[in-house]
Amino acid sequence: MPLMGEIALKMLWGDRAKYLALVFAVTFATMLMSQQVSIFIGLMARTASHVSDVREANLWIMDPQVRYIDEVKPMPDKQLFRVRGVQGVEWAVPWFKGLAVVRAPGGIMQQVILLGVDDASLVGRPPRMIHGRWEDLKQPDAMIMDRAGWEYTWPGEPFVPGRVVEVNDRRVAIVGLAEASPPFVTFPVVYSRYSQALKLSPTERNAMSFILARSAPGDDPKSVAHRIETATGLQALTSREFEWRSVSHYLQRTGIPVNFGITVVLGFIVGAAVAGQTFYIFVLENLRQFGALKAIGVGNTQILSMVLLQAAVVAFIGFSLGIGGSAIFFESTNDLTHLRGFRLHGEVIAATAAAVFVIMVIASFASIRKVMVLEPAIVFRG
Amino acid sequence: MSALPAVSTRGLCKDFPTGEALTRVLHDVDLDLATGALTMLVGPSGCGKTTLLSIISGILQASAGTVTVYGTEITGLSDREKVAFRRSNLGFIFQQYNLLPALTAAENASVPLVAAGVPLAQARIEAGKVLERIGMGPHLKKMPAQLSGGQQQRVAIARALVHQPKLLVCDEPTAALDAQTGLAVLELLRDVARSAERAVLVVTHDSRIFDLADRIVRMSDGRLEPESNQPRSVP
């Protein structure tokens, strides 16, 4: 701490109203920025949740016109065999994605996302089960629902295996509950075998939505994807590329980033404006005292250290409270079905810290300049 | 009193810009202040008293001439050297006290020591001793807002004395005080001047305290007037 550090802090804390206003401004800006950016990231991650949930495959093959995960252009089954024949493909399986209507006993109707995973390997499922086993999907007319689906369909009721529902007018038993990443739309997600999913869906000439594949050990997935494209004329992307492709689509085609961006910028501007103005007034009101300190023999470097320390303490306390507030928000909403998947990322914390640093640099710049050019002779004026 | 003057100014001039022209507010001021004496600088408003005080203190640059304080020509020092010189050799007492409102009396008085590198806890103890000597013992932990004007000025005096400076400069130290308190403060300053090898320069309008001066220097229109041998006769 600088020589006059303790005195600087006492000056800061002594003016309680301005100190609280400063801390509040930084806390508000920190909370707004960190929370909005985290929700934005969570929301964007939802647009690719079906891709990120599939861990076994590292290649996604689709019709060349498909731009993102929710845009399905079914392919003929023969494409699966062509993909399997490409050098460097260890295995390839079909994957179905479509919409269906689930009707529960009692008349509850629910639109759902129906995903069909490979009959034999069950590739295409999310990694975590809450109740039951994935192998139970191999039973006739079986389906696994995600947690959100169960809670939306039967609010407050514990999971009961074997509960029968109608999917597109066919009776299906729910044999398990999975923890799927929440999708961008609020529809529940249900899983069935690929062959079962085709039976549950309206008949079409082509039905295979995507092909999931894995590159052979030692083969670069990108090279294998390129070979698939050359050999089949289909579009092949690595999982990471497809995730980003889906996220990018929503970034470019919706107003979401602009909307969140405006909120984040507003948080920054309001934080900088309120903190800057309050800090400037705080320094202005203490100008005679700073002048007296200069006359007494406190050098400009020491005065600068005092003001910077005051700014740093405000930034640290405000940032800590703001990040703490955001963390509490995400922690307390973690179990809420419609808010799951939103969390405070380390990168967001670091970026917010950088933004708060900039806010305090802006806030203290004018004040520092005022103090630096201050003539100590001011103290002899009446 | 020591033979060597505490402060010596020679040919001191100060110009202030007024538009494109320069206005001279100090004209060839030659002044010697003796050690061990309380000197009062008096004169009408705008005559240049505060400007002279500021230049002698090293917080305002002279346009011409020299100022020597205890053998150091401060007009030749850099800004950084002036700050260090003030920190070690000067004590300031201001009309408006200029105490830091968030600090206790002891903490306010300890500021010059802290600025010189003494830890606040130790500086507080030293400041407490000075405050006790000037009758502020019961008020060490009080905030400025809890003190009367006279008490605040005593804290300011303690702040000016705590680092044992050689020269004490006071700008209207009694202006905000009632007559009785003003006299008490001046008696304290006179004792300070006489009890140590120290000089005290007081700028004042307050004729009630002229009796306590060892010497009175009168200014008019930026010039020193011939000194009277009868300080009490000075208006």
C-alpha cells in the first residue's frame, strides 16, 4: 500500500454516500454485464445443444443445403453406406431429428423434439441418464424423455417408469429419464431408436436427418470430412464446426446478439457514467484537502497513488459484489428447468474484470487530471 | 534570536497574466524574517500578502528575485525538490483549517509524518503527543465535525508542528475564530516561535492580535512599507 494509502482509504470510506454510490455503480455494471453475457452464451450454446450432447461421434454429415442443426433436409439411406465406405471413417450411423406431438393420459398435449438414435449402438444420445438405462430403449415402443419434458408434462410428479403416452397417435412407454442439454426452443426432447422414430413420424420418401460418424484413430477428422464431401457430395463437418455453424446462424439471423449487446453496452456506459461522475464529484469536493496535502509536502506521485488506490478499492469491492450477485443468481436458478444450462463462465468473469478496469480508468481519468494540475496555492484562497 | 535570517527575500517580483498583459502584484520585495520570532504580515486585501506567503512557502513560483529559507534558496529548486523541502522544513496553518473530514484529530495531525514515510500508527502516537501539549488531549479521536473552530485550528497547528518544521506559515489563522479563541491560538503560535529555533510568519487582517506580534511588516500595493517601531499602531 502506498504511504498515504490508509489515509486515502479513510477519505474514501469517510464519505459514505459517495462511496456507496461508487460501489453500487460498479456492482450494477458488473452484474449486468456478467449476467447478460453469461445468459447470452448459455442461450447460444442451446442452439447447438443437440450437437454438443453427442459425444461418441466427431463428424456430422448432412445435405449440402443444411446451415444449422434445426434445418433438416432428409437424405436417402444409401448415403449412409457411401459414407461408411469412405477411407478414414471408423463407423457411421443414422440419426433422426423431427417434431412430434406427445399426448399424455388426461389430455395433456406437448410438442416435442423427437431424436432417433442408432438402433444397435444407441449413438446419438446424451451422456447422462437420471432414471433407467439407455439399453431400455431397445424394448418395443420405448422412449426416453428429458427431465424438462417430464416436468412440463407432469409438473411436480416423480418419475414413474413405463408411463404410456401417445406420440403422433402411437402408444409409447417412457422407460427412462435423461439429462439432455436444454435446446434453444423450449420443447421437451424425447429419444427413441432410429427405426422407432421413423415409425412415429409421418412417412417421407427420405427420412435420415443426419449421419453421425467417427474418424478412424490417427486420422484427422477435418481430412476425413473433406474426403466424405468429395466422395459423397454431402456436407461433412466436425462436431465443433457444426456447433459453431449453428451458433453463427442464430448470431447472424436473429436480433439476439444486438439485444444482449445493447444491454451489456448500457451496463458499461451506466457504470462508467455513474462511477465517473461520482468519483469526479468526490475528488472535486476534496480538492482543498488535496491542495492542503500538496502544500504540506505530499508529492504528485503520492496523490496519484491515493486516487488510484481509491479507484482500485471501489473497483475491487464493486466487482466482487457484482460477480457474487451474478454467481448467486446462476446458482439459485440452476435447478429451474427453464433456466438450466446458464452459468457464469470463467472467461466472462475475466472479461467483466477487464471492463470494470476500463470503467474505473475512465472514471478516475478526469479526477486524476484535476488533482495533478491542482495548484497547492488554492489553499490560501478564501 | 539567531543572527542568520530564517527567511530572506531579495528583489522578489510576481506577475500574473490578465488577458494578454501581465499584472505585477509584488514589486522588488526585500524581506528578512528572524528565527525565534512571530512576524505578522499585514495590509489591505489584494496588497499581495498571500502571494508573498505562497512564494516564501515554495508553492508559488516567483517571476523574479530569490527566496532563501534557512540557507536554502528555494527559488532555484525543482518542483520535486520544493515538495521535499516543504515536507521537511515547513508547517502550514490555513484560514479554513483544511482538515481531512474523514480522519480523527490525531490522524489529521499525523499527515505530515505519514507523507514523510512514518507508518500511520506510529505517526498517530507522535501527533497525539503534540495535541496533548496544546491542550487537545481529550479530543484525539474526535472527527473535525465534532470539534469547535478553535479546536480545529489547534489540530491544524498540531499538524503544522508534528514534523518539527523550522518555518511556520499561517494564513489568517484567526479569521474564523472568535476574539478569545483567536488570542489563545496566537499565544500558542508565539510560544511555538519562541520555544524553539523556529520562525513564524502570520498573514492577517485581524487587528485584535497585533499585540502578540514580535514584528509587524506592512504591505501596500505589492510593496513593503517602512516598518513602524510601534506594532500596536499598525491598523
